[in-house]
Amino acid sequence: MVAAAAAMAADEAERARGRRAALSFATIAVVLGLPLWWKTTETYRAALPYAAIDGLGQQPVQLVVPMAVVFGPGSVPGDLPRPLPFRDVQKMEISVNLRTSVTSRYEMRYRSTTAQEEAALAAATAREADAALYLLQDTTLGSLTMYVVPETSSLLPQGINAYVGKHRSALVRAGGSLAALQARLREVTQVMSFTASSIAAVLSDRVPDGQLSPDARRNLKSSLGYEITFSLLNPDPKSHTVDWDIEGAVNRFVKPVLDKLSLVANFSVDSQVRAGRDGRESPDLTSLGCSSLPAMCLLCACRSCTTPS
């Protein structure tokens, strides 16, 4: 009895030691292994400055259009605020959405014509004058040039107040007063440059109305689309002629299921027939002499070489 009790006590102690060992290994695996696994398998993701990016949509956008208004002889209005030449700036604010607006800044430069420009304006037609003035225009990128001619000028047909040329220039009648001239210049500028509606239409879908959503911040968005391909393998096309009505089977069995899943994802189904090859075929062997392989004569020692065809 004493021996049996001692044996049972020894077995119990052994089982307790085993439990402690297993618990120790599990603790070490959790305490050390889990952080190590987390660190070695983590994916680095750079933190983007979303606040700064969102602030870009609120910054002022300004379109600068250099514009020269050139007065020909007898076309200078009497109510000009200052003697020629002088500069002026006109601004027009265009609202894109509740947060963003675009300011069109027209940098006006008023001056008189030069002798060469007066000679060009003496042409018989507006087209000839536009071609001659093209060589004298300002080449600044995006600039506009308006040549003001007298109200009685014969360059423009009767009843026509402006002529838009081919090279970002225009001929405009004086109009008698500065207000009338500015109204005509504004109309011609809208034709030659961007209108308020065109600017708003271009930027309306590019500038967000509110806070960017997480989905809008992703450059590469996930596509919920799946392709299902049915393949028919013909191992021996020479001996077997296969034919299958896969379209009818898809319409009967597969399409009803995919129609129910169409609210979740987009599915496309295609089919193909793949021709196989019998793996039991063995290559034909052809014996070639050293005369057929002169570079191998030293290696084969004039013995015939056997190679697969």
C-alpha cells in the first residue's frame, strides 16, 4: 500500500510538472512570440497630412489674364480716368461651390497705337488688319490684345461692334464712352477666354464640397468584380471532337444565381476549350554523324551522336 501510494504521488507530481512546463511554454509563446510576430508581419503605412490636403480646397484660386487695350487714332474716350498709358486691374469672383471660389484677375494695360500698328489698322478689311497686327502682338502666354477703333471705322461692317481674330486679338469699336467700351471688352473677353460657367463646370467635379471620405482618399479603389471561366480540356484533339452547350448551361443554371448576387458584385462569365497532348508520346531519335556536327567531333571522337529530333 505504501509503495502504491508513493507511485501515485510520483505520477501526480510528474503530471503537475508537465502542466507547469506546458503553461510556461504557452506563456513564453504569448509574451514573446505574439509581439515578435506582430512586429515582423506589420505593413508600414505612411501617415498622410489629410488636414493639409483638405485645406488646399479652401485656398484661393486665381486666374491671371494679361490684357492690352490699344487705342487707335480717334478712338480714345473722353472720360478716361487718367491719360495714356496707364494700368488697371479688374477682378471677377466665380463661385464653384460653398467652399471654393475662383478669382479672374484681368491685368489691363491701356496705351496708344504705335506707328506700325496704325499702319496695320489702315488695312482694307479686318482680316487683313488681324494678319498684320499678329506680327506686332505681345507674345506673353495667355495674353489678350484689344485694338480699339473709332465708332465710324470701316474695318468692321455696319452693325458689328467687334471682330475676334485668329491670334488672341480683337478689333472693338470705341462705343463713345468708357462704360460702353468696357462692356464690349467684357463681352469679347468672355468669348476669347474662359467664361464663369465654363470655369465652374470644369472645377465642380474636382473640388470636394465637404470633408473627404475614406473611400475618396483611396487612389486605387477595390473593384467588386469577379470573372468565372469554364474550361473544357480535350487531351487528344486528333481523336476526339468535343462540343458543349456551355451558353445554354450558364443561362439555365448559373445566370439565375448570379442575378441574385448582382447587388453585391459584378460577375462576368466566359468559356474556353483547351487542347491537350498525350503524355505517352515518346520523341523520335535520329542518328547524326560527326559530319553533321563538326563542332562536336573532338568530343564524340568520330562516334555517332544520337539526339532527339
